[in-house]
Amino acid sequence: MILAAGLGKRLRPLTENCPKPLLPVGGTPLIVWNLLLLRQYGLRDVMINLHYLGHRIQETLGDGTAWGMHITYSLEGEILGTGGGLKRAEWFFEKKPFLVLNGDILIDLNLTHLIEHHARSGGIATMVLRDDPEVERWGVVETDRQDRVVTINGHGWSGERGKPETLRRMFAGVHVIHPKLLCYETMEASSIIDAYVTALEQGALVAGYLCHGYWSDVGTPERYAHVQRDVAAGRISLPL
């Protein structure tokens, strides 16, 4: 699933008439970069949630045939947030683990390795994490030495003994989720992070997967300009 329902307020005026997922990056809409990444690793059935200017996204992508994919849409008359958006699309996942990407990021990530890591971990979810010198800016995800998530923004630790030594990382906006996570009541909240915190508090395993490749969000005019420079410099190129 690609999360694409956001309002893009921080990118205005660029997003006044264009939804953020359709902003061109290197001449190609941002969301198409993510579609091609999924296709490169054999993921061809995709759900996209829509709200702000969602009809523009649907008109541009159609049913996905142009990219050799099959796209289904979840239309949100009222924006539901990441938790509510996933819960609404629950039927699409057929009670099987599924991959989620934020629609406003560019990432160089081996999705096959990520999915295999999730299967080995046995966790309720696997969050893709990054080491970043500005981790406080993005929100801190603490992991133990085995890359298991301990807290998210300071919440979630459920151990009776002292908290283990941890590493401070940031969430990269990609995760693999077991359908059991969708059963938490907090999934109806605005952010899926609330469901993660609840799962951690109840002792569930949330695995971490460290990303070493290129990553950038496209959340502000400054970040958008940064991504355009990176593409022009060849730091990242369109997936095959």
C-alpha cells in the first residue's frame, strides 16, 4: 500500500493544484518512483489511499496497466490518517502480511531482503530505520542491539526490568505489517504509530531493519529542491 492521502500543506503553493504524490522528480511523478520500486521486486498489486486532489492521482495512474501493475484505490471522503487509512483497506490484504510505503519518500531499498527479514523475525511488524544525525527532528525510534524496537518517541517499553542499552534511529516510512496489527483499537487513530506503541506496551515484537541506501522525504520546498539536486547529480535513479 502506498499512503497518498495527505494534504501537502508544507509544500504549498506547489501543492495548491497538484497533489504531493504527483510532483515531478526528475521529470517523473514522485508516486511513480515508488510504483517502479515495488515492481522491481515483484510487487504488482498495489492499494493507494486518496483524499486531497485524489482524482488527479487516479486520472494519472489509472489501473496501473501502463506500469505493468494492478492498482486499487481507497477513497477517503474525510482524511483518516495512516492508521485509519490502513484499517479501511484491510480487506485488500487478505489477512496476509503486507508492505506499506509513505507516498512522499524516495528510497533505495532491497524489498526482497526486507520481506525475508520480517519473515525471519516473527514480529508483528518490521519498521525500516535509518541512522541520521538529525534523529530528533524526525522522531526517535530506540532499538536494542538485536535491532528490535524498544520505544517510539519515548513510548512503548513494557519490560519489568531495566530498559536495555539502545540505539537511536529514525523511521524511514516503509514497513512490513502482519494483519494482527490491524486488530488493535488504536488503528482507528490518526497515526499507525499509536498502534505500534500499544503493541510494544503489550509485549509484541516489532523488528527493525536498517536501511543504508539513499533516502529522502519530499515534505517541504527545501527537501523537494534537495531531492531534485540529488537526482540531477545521479545519487538516485529511477528503478528499472
